Amino acid sequence: MNEEIESSVSTPRRTASPLAAAAIVHAHHDETDRLLADFASSLRERGWKVCGVVQQQCGGGGKENIQLIDLDSGASFPLFQRLGSGSTSCSLDAGGVAAASVALRRALQDGADLAIANRFGALEASGSGFAAEMLALMSENRPLLTVVNDDYLLDWRWFTGGSATELPPSLPALEAWFAGIADDLRRQ
């Protein structure tokens, strides 16, 4: 199955639908977070209005130091709770994600050229997290870029009706995808 998924993301996969949403599909976190943040920064430097959130390791190592960073304000929101070493509970901080969702609502309200959502993961697959904001952006055909781990790829495909582009984690793939939607943005 991994070979099937890998082959489906070796080149951008897009159906006939005009949905302006894409996901960077990956098997391991590796440098995907940095790639997404660098791509957003590069577009902003070129004058594009890019809003949303990226995730970043702030401070020491460990999940409890991962923050969601609002691309506009620079505000940071916790992605994980500090539950202690003996905890077996899910450490995702749903409150931090909810607070960070304002960045995606602002992207829709302000007409961003591109909205960035750090992940489509467990929360979004269950209908919470950034799911409502992502659906609102897609329903208005606002360009949306996120990251999806192989574990949630089938959920992502269901969430988007199979109409989103799937990208490998590479800068040339991101640039090519955005160039394809940039012409439409310039005409608006």
C-alpha cells in the first residue's frame, strides 16, 4: 500500500475538479514543516498574501515545545499539552488549535491568495481541529495548502471528495502547483 501511495504522490495528482486545495503527502515528518514554512515565507516575500498557520519547534526538543505560528501576527499557540511522563492520554491541545483557527478564518475573511493549515491530521479527520475552516475555504474556492501524513491520506481524500491535489514534499512541486493557480488569482 505504501508503494501505491508513494507512486500517487511522486507527481502532483489532480482530478478534473477546480478545487484549489492541495496537500503535501509524506510518510515521515522529516523536513515537511520547514518546507511548508519556507514556501509560505517565499510567497509572502514575492508579494502574495499568504495567511494561516505553520508549526514550529520553539525552545527545546519534545512535542510540548511545538507551536502553531500565525503567519500574519506571529502569535504562537501550543499544539500539545504537557501531560507528564506517565500519561498515556492524547497530548494534542485542542484548545491551542481552536485559538489558532482565527488565522484561517482571517485568511477567508481577508481574501488571502493562499491559506496554509499546518496539518490535516487526527483532529481534522474526526471533524474538529481546523476542519470547519478548511471546508469554508474550499467552499469559497480559496487556495488552501496543508500537510497530510500517509496515515490520514484516505481521510483527506474523503474530506475533499478526492478533488484536491496531492504533492510530494518538494519545493519544485509546491512552486509548480502554486504557479498553476496563480494565473487564476491574477485574473480575480
